[in-house]
Amino acid sequence: ASDDQKMKPNLESYNAVLKAWSRSREKIALVRSERWLGEMMDQDFSSNDSSGANKAAKGPNTDSYNFVLFTCSKGLGKNEKDHVENALRAEQILGDMTAQFESSSCGDDHVRPNTESFNRVMIALTKCRTDPTVAVRVMELLRSMEHIQRTSEDPDSSVVRPNTASYCIAINAWGLVAQQMAVSRLKQKRKPRNRGSDDVNERWLSLSNDGCDEVGKAEAILEYMHDLQDAGNSDVVPDTIAYNSVIGAWSKTANVENADAPLRAERILRQMINLHDSGNENVSPNHISFNTI
């Protein structure tokens, strides 16, 4: 190889820069990541990839996209508009990866979305705390993951497999929606709606729900995680984080209108204690469990 070829940045070089920006808390991190990703689009890494993998690959690979998705999911920016834009961009990136993979003649594996890709988009969505559609959009992605795994040639080794984190993200999403519904419902009870209501409040008030149904959906996901584990799915383990997420969901809906929410949170805590006492090492109440109650 010539000296110029040796000095030319390879795929690993670009990914190292993307990884560095994914760890940054600066607001410009996503802009910079997108810039570097754009530079990679027309690059031919087939001749200088020292890893020995993806020898015919051109442009970014799955890791490249996932670093940018990680940046999208960090909740950078101080206002809701930034979070919404980051989530939309994450959805677009996942769509681009999927389209590129599906449009290739034999499946372009080097840009194939994986479990981490989907999880990062779902996390980005949960940063949009004032959007009542967040949980529904997260569930759509989770169901897409399940469909991809179910229809793959070997579901147990599918590149996309919902894992414990995937289901915990969904639980958190329902908890966020439940919280906003409970708060808005309480405001609705205490103060009549008027022309001065802000747009965000109007969106939640129109749903007219106290959030309990949404927490019920979070609980249903936790139960489903147990079903998957019992069926032999080693990727899904209902653990302390999952239980704490449900407890947190109930705590977020607790107010004078939902006076039984603390009791329902206590019921989940008792389940944790019983599971731990029966020898389940994955579920162990911690300071978060008790403090949330």
C-alpha cells in the first residue's frame, strides 16, 4: 500500500470520532456526528479496513449509525423541541438503515439495524415527555423488533431480538404518559378549561384519563417478560430495574384523585420481596425501590 493509502482514515477511524461525540454532553454533539456520518457516505473502506471485516463495505456501517443514534437518545438540549427533533432524527436514521438493508440484492449486513439500533430510537422517544403518542410509538418499534425476530430463519440468533432493556424502555414510556395524564386530569378537576390553556395541556386534557390504564399496560409488559423468561427466552429477564420502573410509574400517578396508586406501588414492592426471598437473584429491592414508595 502507498503512503497515501496508509494515511487515509479507515472505517475504524471515523467510528472512533463518532464514538467520541456520542460520549459528549455538548449540544452540538449531534450536529458534529451528522457531519462525520455524512462524510462517510461516499467513502470506500474496502481497501483500508484494518479490522479484516466488511472488506466490500462502502460508507457507514451499523456501528457508525448506532453511535449517532446513541447521541440522539441522550436528551441533548434544554427544551422539548430539541428532544422532539432528536427523536424524529433517530426514527429517520433507523428508517434509512432499514431501507438500505432491504434494498440491497442480498441484504447489506454491514448496515443492518440490530437490537441496539431499535433500543436507542426508543430511548430517544422517551425524552419527549410532553408527547402523548410516545408510548404508542415505542410499542410500534417493540412490535417491529418482535416481528423481525419471529420471521427470521433462526429467531434465537436474530440480529434484532427484544431484550430486557427493550421492555424496560417500553415500561418507562407508559409511565411517562401516565404521569402526564394524571397531572392533566387533576388540573382538569381543579380548574375549568379556558381559552388560556396551553397547547401541551390541551393535548393531555383531551385524553381525559387518570393514567391508571397506562400503568396497567406497564404492568402487563412486566408480566409478559416473566412469560418470555418462563418460555426459555434468555434475552429477557424481569429484573430489579423492570420492577422499579413499574413502581415509579405508579408513584408518578399518585395524587388526591389516584389515592390508591401508592398501595398498588407497594403491591409491586411486595412481589419483589417475595421473589427475592424465594431465591430469584434477578429481583432484589434496592434503595430506589423503597425511596420511590
